[in-house]
Amino acid sequence: MKILVIAPHPDDEVLGCGGTIKKYTKRGDDVFLCIVTCAYTPDWSEDFIKNRKKEISCATKNLGIKKIIFLDLPTVKLDTIPQKQLNDLISKCVQEINSDILFIPFYGDINKDHKLVSEAALVAVRPKPKLSTKKVYYYEVLSETEWAKPAQRIEDVFIPNFYEDIFDSLGDKLKAMECYKSELKNYPHPRSLRGIKVLAQKRGIECGVKAAEAFMLLREVVK
């Protein structure tokens, strides 16, 4: 089975579905990662950019990800890119991998990059005869999903309807997140190792297991 995770930024894949990714790779499935944006000069130093590449390599190796596709668009500046260009780049990635399962960021996240990537991914995964993708999930990202402004519509709220038990892979998720030292914060910041563990335990409580990742199933095609 092939799984594609689309991440607006490096570390979103770990925060959103790191435990689930590890479950898939442990059982022999192929997981592909599309990282949409990257840091750039002069807003970030050359040293930061080099270090970020090392962090990505470390995290993805820990999770067992088979291949990374870099779109290399400017981080926190996706709103300066024509939507059609973003749609085309993500569509090309989706078509190239033609995965059975697709994970995308939630469109209600506070980060504008997340919103734009989510919309572009939906365009890319429109149901077509030759598309193999049968399941599409939204994932949540700490300090993006729960920090969004109060929703005016219920459909703009992240309400999980699918849970993945990650008790056996939570340690792998935390280890992968440790690779992103430039993103880790101290507790009680949500992007702390303890914050990640607390959310996993909370999601686990919601579905009767010790630790879980929560998703919103957008579409499932059963044949």
C-alpha cells in the first residue's frame, strides 16, 4: 500500500501523523512525503537552511519514509504564489505517487500556508477514474489547528471521526520530533515533547486506547 503525506512545512508530518506513519512503515507500507515550502535567504541564514535539511533527513529516517518530494516554495509566503501554480505542483505530486491513502493539513488551521496547501490538495485529489486514492484524511498540527480563530461554521472545526492507535509508535514519533530541534519548545508550549505526548494521550482517551492520533476522514471510496 502507498501513503502520501502532504506537509506545508517540515515537522508538520511528525506533529500531524508521525505515529501513524511509523505504523505504516513498520508493517511494510510505502510512505511518501511532499514538503511544500522551505526556508530561504535572507529571511533565514545559510546555516539555518543547512541545519533544517539535516533535521528533515533525521526525522524522515526515523519514521522510515521512502521518498521526500520537495516543492521548494517560500515558507510563510505561499499567499504570494498564484493559486494555480500551487495547485499544479501539488497535483503533479499526487499524480506521481498515486497513493492509496492521502493525509493533508486541515483547512481551518491558523497558518495561511496550511489553508492554501489544504485547498490545493483537494483540487489535486478530485475523484477521477485513474486516481488510486481511496481515502483522504485531514490531520491536526499542534499550535496551528487548536490556535485557529473561533469558527463561524461547524464545518470549520476540527472534529475527529477517525483515530489511529499509536501507543506502540508514540516513542518513534517523539524521537522523530527531537530531530527538529529548531522547532521544539519548552512545556507548556504545544510544540514540546510533553505537549505532543499529552495530545496523544487525550486523543487516546477519546477512543479508548492509551495514545492515538486523530483525523477527519474527508472521503473514502470502497470497491
